[in-house]
Amino acid sequence: MKNISRKNWVLIWVLGMTGQICWNIENSWFNNFVYDKIAPEPAIVSWMVGVSAVVSTFCAFLVGTWGDRKGRRKPFICIGYIFWGLFTFLFGATEMIPKNPLFIAAAAVVLADAVMSFFGSVGNDGGFSPWTTDISNEKNRGKLGGALAVMPVFATIFGAVVSGILIEKLDFFAFFGLMGGIVAAVGVLSLFTLEDSPTLVPKQDEKGFWHQFLSVFHWKTVRKNQELFWVFIVMTVYFIGFNVYFPYITIYFVNYLGYDYGMTGIIQGTGLLAASVLTIPAAKLIDKGKMPTVILGALACNTAGLMLVSVSQMFPILLMGVFGAGIGYILVLQTLTAWMKNLYPQEQRGQFEGIKQIFFVCIPMIAGPAIATPVINRLGVEKEVNGVLGMVPAPSLFFISAVLTLFTLIPLLVAAKHSKRRNHVWNENC
């Protein structure tokens, strides 16, 4: 397979960055929107994150299978991005719903977030992600993985700095409208510029769509792809710990530490931007098959960073903590992205992107906030947010997240053994 073309690299960055900015808005600012406009209630955030995770995971798997059968990704990318942008705009309208009873407003934001996530998953998870696998190969996936890993970082920096400034100037409703319009415009642009990989061919199961849809859950599929499923488990354990603190990090900085949105953005953005530099040397190690080594180093940095955030409120220490946690997040995501894409069966890439979402999104985004909610309610502090009393996260949330993340070492050891065995067999055959 040839190298990734210049035009495809441009599309990877435009579609990828737009998608990650929109996901960042959902994962961070939707939660702040709930605290500011609905109620400072962590359970609403937990439900919103969990329901959207289930919806987006099912959608990614459904669309991935559909794309495999049709041998097409483009229609899903274009349509998904257009409606993703539209429903991002409409989410902001939920602030107009009466807050008494609170249940009605809470149900409305959960539903609105789920619909937006559905179309986001159609375009990004079910369409864009397998498309990047289609146009790449084992020789350039370290570089591709690095690009895909730093995009959430740049999106987080944008979300923390630029989004904070825009929200302070425009408020949430106008901000969601502006960003939704940009996402929809990118979807329209892709109609005229994006092309499917010429190597992508339809994979039709003679027994029909639903047989093909469910075939990937067969135990034979798991046995045939043992290393891949252990990599999935590594991803699940790490991102459970990650989702204990990440949906609440901006809430912590603003409502517990007392920073404004601008300073919160500087702390998060500076630390993550510095951490993103390490994707370049990491890509070289990944392309040499040193994935377990990179993840091991990333976990050490991640744990140290979260511990620093949990023990100090001083600006330099917080910056160092975000830097350490950022290294862990970026390098783990970069490494796992390349590792998984190298192991996907060629004829089932779309389906396995859907399976990945179970381990990357569904389980962690349900389990992480479910763990965080009682931690915040029991170990957090009661504060008034826009005239309403509620519980906000305390430093203990980051300590617990650090401890949970260390359990990633267990499946990593097993995945590393499978990787070593596969590379040994490959070298013998060469």
C-alpha cells in the first residue's frame, strides 16, 4: 500500500480535529452547561455520559458493519457530520426548559446529548475511524496514531482556552450554535473532497446483515484475535480510570479551586501541549513494535501527574500534574490506536471499530462516572453554583483515578506476551 496522500492527510486533520473539538465540547462543556444552566448535580452528568456512550457505541458498530457490507465510508462521514453539527446547536436550547420539576430538564439534556452522540458516532466513529484504517498500513500507523492521539489534546486546548473565552463572551447557546455550524460545514465540504480507499471492497455475509452484525461476537472470533481483545481490555481499564476524573476536571478547577475558564484553559492547555511533543519519538518506538514499553512509561507519568493534582493546589504543581497526566493520556491513546489498527482483520475493519467503542467509550464512560458520582457526593464539598447548592469534586477524585489506572498493568502484561509471540513468528517467517 502507498503512503497516505497529501490530500488525505489534510482531510484526516480537518475531519479529525473538527470531530475531536465537537467531542470535547460534549465531554467537557456539556457537563459545565448542566452545572450552570440545569443544576449542580453530578448524577445528571453521570447519566448523560453513560447514555450517550451506549448510543454512540451501538451506532458505531451498526454503521461500521454497514460500511463493511457496502464497501463505503463516505456517505456516513458526510451525513453524520452535517447532522452532528445541527444537533450540537439544538442541545443549547435545553436551557430554556423549566427546571421545576428538575427531572424533566435532566431527561431533556440526556436525550439531546444522546441524539447528538448518535450522529457524531455515525460520522466520526463509524465512518471516519475505519476510513483512516483503510487508507493506512503498518508502516505509517505510528505516525497516523500520533496524529489521531494529539487531536484530542489540541481539541482540549481549544476547548479549555478558546471555548472558555467564547462562552464568557457569547454564553452557551450561541457558542453551541457557532461550533455546530462549523461541524456541519465540514460535513458539506467532505461531500466534494473525500474519497473511499480503492482497496475497500464490499464484504457481504450471505446470511444477511444481522448475522454479519453479530458474527464478530462469536467466541471463535475472540480466540482468533486474542491479542487484539487483550489490547481492548488494556484500553478499557485505562479509560475507566480516565473517565473518573476527566468529565469533572473543568468543574474542579472552576468550582473547587476558583479559577475562571481562561486560567483553567491555560493550565490544561499548556500541560497538554507540552506533553504532545512526545508523540514524535513515541511514533518511532511504536513502528518498531515497542507498544508495551511506551504504554508502561505513559502509565508511570499518568499516575505521577494525577497524584500531583490531588496533593497540591499551587499553580506550578498543578501544571506539572496536568503535564504528567497529559503524557499518559496522549501516549496511551497513540499507542493503542496503532496497535489495534495493525490487528484489525482487513474484511471487518468497520465492525472492529465498533467493537473498539465498547471498550473505549461504552464501558469506561459508564463505569468511570458511576464511580465518580459517589466519590464526589461523599468526599467532595458542598458549594453554591449560580445560586443552587450542590456537590463539586475535591482532590480525592484524582487520587482514586490514579489508583484505578494502575490496574492497566495487568492486561498490559498479557497483551505484551501475545505481541512478543506474534513478532517472533513474523520474524521467523521472514
